[in-house]
Amino acid sequence: MSYQHIDQPVKSSKVFFCLLSLIILLGASLRYAYYHSLASDPLPTLSSASNIFDQYRFMQLAKEILAHNWLGKELTRYSPTYAYFIALIFKLGDLDIYQVFLTQLIIGTGMPFIFYKTAALLFKNNQIGLIAALIAALYSPFIFYEGTLLRASLIAYLNILSCYFILAAFKKTSSLYFLFSGLSLGLSLILRPNILPIFLIPYIFFISKGSRDKMIHTSFMLIGILLVILPLSLRNSLLGRPVLVSSQGPSTFWIGNTPDASGIGLWRSPLRNQLAQEAQGSALKTLTIFTRKIFYHPSRYFEIYTRKFIMYFNAYEIPGNLSYDQFRENHPPLRWAVFRFEHIIPFALLGLILCWRRFPFISLIYIYFSVLCLSIILFHIQGRYR
């Protein structure tokens, strides 16, 4: 299946260019206002100074990287990539977390353009692209997470960028775009591991025409991913442990999967530590123990996963540390950004149903949506992971 056999998106006219520019300017204005509003809030600074928050871990590792060397001095259970991102910003400027916020907000300012291009390519319609850009520019949780010392916004944007490059690769029949997609997906993976490549690479293989294209397209995608992941793997090996990206997965899994877990937010259960120690960081042992627990507590796990599924699609932004609802109450720009999860998800689900087989590459969206949903529901539900 190829874009050569379907109608091409209409080229942007001056009207479309002006409308898209206005949308991006609107999103930039909201982000500028939110950045200045954050200056009066002590919570971002306090969260980076308290060891109960993820922000503190990223901040401390960034400082260690700057103080010692760019290799770091020890291996952490979680991926150090976001800490390297912070350290780079600090190196280029001052040791000020608001410079990180500003960088992320600037990145967020440009993302409506990527949403526009992705939707226009996918649906062969520039008007739909403009709607996607408007939602991205005015999506309040995007702005909130861009203004935190967390990796959530970067991961979301890298995933959509990888999707755009796959669509562009088929439209332009250029293998280079598959390389760009692999690079984008690789960056997302080293920020927080996911299983998207397991599904995307076979998808590209089967949808490409001809044996030669199948091999070239999948190879370029894989090369892009490996070019990003292997330096981190080498760094981990030099520090004494040959871990591909991070070793946090098996331990984190038990936050939402002990028989007494709620599956929602951070559940501090003594059983979690016991099961994590029994699994010894092994994915295979984790799976074996989890299967055994399901066998002994089937009704309990049915209840846990039903709750996870419902809460994943719930309007509430479940906080992991900082509360979106609290920030929205205290910062008007988050209220001026009119779109929230509850406004988007019903139409997204309806669109997935109505678009079935109507567009050549809609199956790509099903893969992204299903895999990312599953990867969150399998662990535990937090608003920032959506």
C-alpha cells in the first residue's frame, strides 16, 4: 500500500499558512503566559529539591553528570537520558530549572506543526490537519507537563514525530524518513522504554511493497533505533552493568500488579518490595511470578485490571507527584487552554471506529494507540503517562 495510489493532500494555500501560523502563535502565547505564571509558584522548585519526587532524581543525576564527567559515576535503575537533557541545558546556560521548562515549552510551541502534518498526511485533508494543530496548541495537559521537570512531554512528542516520519516515508518513498523515524523512536525509548518497535518494524515490513523495499525500510528503521540506543547501552556497560536502556521495568511493574495493588497512581505496598526481590530484576522471573499470582487470585486481578482500564479513559489526571488540577486552579493559562483529556478521548475512540479501513495507513494509528495504552495499563495508571 502506498501513497502513490491515493489522493495527495492539497498543498497549503496562503489561507492555510496563515491559519496554521495563527494557531502556532496562539499556542506560543499560552505557553509564554504559563512560563511567567510559573515563576510565582514554589512547587516546581520544591519538587526538584525533595527526594520523594522523580524531579529530584533527575536533578541530582544531572548535577552529578556536570560535576564529574559526561559518563556519570554510577548506573541508575531508570534511564539517565532525561538527566543528560537537563545537564546539557544547564551546561549551555545556568543551573536553573526554569531554563528546562522554557526549552520544553519552546519544543511544545512547534509541535502543532507536526500534528498538522501528521493528520494531513494520514487523512489526506489539510482541514483535519488544522484541527489537530489547534487541539495540540490548546491542549492543557501538554502545557502543564512541558512546565515540569519530567520527561512526559518529550516522550509524547517523539512518538508523534516517529509516526509522522513513517507516514512521510511512504508518501515520499524515501528510506531516509524511516531512518528519521527510528531515531525519533529510539530517543523515546531511551527516555522511557516501550514495546512499539516490536510492532512497528513488522508493520513496515508487511506494508512495504517488494522484497527489496521491505528489507531497506525495516533496516533503516532499525538502524535509526540502534544508533540512539547503543551509545546508552555502551555507557551502561562501561559503568559495570550491560543493561540495554534501564533495569527499572521489573521493579516498577509491581507498583500496579501486586494482589493488594490499586493499579492507580503510586501504591506503596510491602508486597511490592517482596515480589521485586524475588524476581531479582529478571523479566522472565517477573512473568513467572505474575502468572502464579493470577492463578491464585484471578478475581482480584480481574478487579485490578478492570479498574485500570476504566481509569485510563477517565477524565481525571491522576497525579504521580504534582497535581495537574491544582496547577490548573492556580495558573489561568492552563484554564485558557480549553482542551483536556475528557474533551479528546470520546472523539478519538469514535474516530478509531469510524475510520476502520477508510484510510490506507489508519492501522498505524491503531498500533500506536493500542500498544501505548497496553504498556500503561500493564503497569499502573498515571495521568502523565497518557
